[in-house]
Amino acid sequence: MHKPVDVFNFNIPIFSEIGKKSFLLACGSMNHHNCMTVGWAGLGYLWRKPMVFIYVRPQRYTYQFMEQYDYFSLNFFSDLFADILQLCGTKSGREINKMNIPGLTVKEIAGQTIYYNEAHTAIICKKVYYDDLKAEHFLEKSFLNLYPSNDFHRIYYGEVLKILQNNP
Ligand SMILES: Cc1cc2nc3c(=O)[nH]c(=O)nc-3n(C[C@H](O)[C@H](O)[C@H](O)COP(=O)(O)O)c2cc1C
């Protein structure tokens, strides 16, 4: 069962969880939500708040949810869930029903967002700011090779409201 942990003493190997592995970004309500695998993100401190930075390309189905809803969650899993992360990172919610993924149990924080019962850690966030990456702002021009279609990410800044962990 998930328990809330102290945000300021929360402890997971973050560059391993984000950089070497990946996680699920989920957004929406119990009856209308979607998720996708994410590999680029940041956690930090801004405007006197613990903050998450998440990068979503506009063609993602999840983008529509991120635009519509005020809250979202980051869901971190053990390696046993690699197949699910692979699925959610290669198939769109436009093609498969991501509200009913075998092996994932959806939980809702009423009025905010959903997260997954199987996640070892779920970070619940409230959108507070967004911005779009711009070609002319890239000082390292080689990174522009990652955007052959000019589909620059929208960055969502999410204030961390709660961190839930299984067996903390
Ligand atoms: C390991 C991995 C990391 C990914 N990271 C991101 C990311 O940070 N931002 C993004 O927009 N897409 C990312 N993607 C791509 C989306 O997960 C993928 O396009 C997904 O099918 C989108 O689903 P949706 O259309 O249901 O939103 C990643 C995919 C994988 C496999």
C-alpha cells in the first residue's frame, strides 16, 4: 500500500530512474486518462517549491490530457514492468486503450489525477507553468538533430504536492 513520504527526505536514485530507466507520466481522471513513457525529465527546486520538469512533444495523445487537466503524476516501477513501459512508449493511447493496461491498477486522487498501484513511487504534481523549447535558444546545435520535424517539446513545470511510496 502506498504511503505519503516526506518530500524533502524522499530518496530514490533519480538519475538511474530517469536517465537509465524510464517512467510513466499519467494524466486525467478515473474515466478519462492516458499515460506515456518518459525518459527526459528533471526534479528540482524553483519558486520556493519542490518542482518537476517534464517534456512532452505536441503530437503525443498525452499532450491533450496535459493541456486539459491541472494535475499529473510520475510513476516509477521496478524492472519487472519493463514490458509495460515499452508498450506505453511505443503505442499511443489513440491506438490502444491505455485506461486498461493489463498489469496496471489505476488509483485516483479525487479532483486531481490518477496514478498506478504497482508504482513503487508516484509523484503527484500540479501544473504551475509551461513553455515551449525554441530552435533559436539551443546553444548546443547538435541537439536540434533530435527534432527533425521541429516538434519541440512543451515543458510542464509541476509543483510536487505529494510523493507516495510502496513499503517506504
Ligand atoms: C524510453 C522512452 C522515453 C520516452 N520519453 C519521452 C519524453 O520524454 N517525451 C515525449 O514526448 N515522448 C517520450 N517518449 C515517446 C512516448 O512515450 C511515445 O510516443 C508514446 O507512444 C506516446 O503515447 P501517447 O500518444 O499515448 O501519449 C518516450 C518513449 C520511450 C520508449
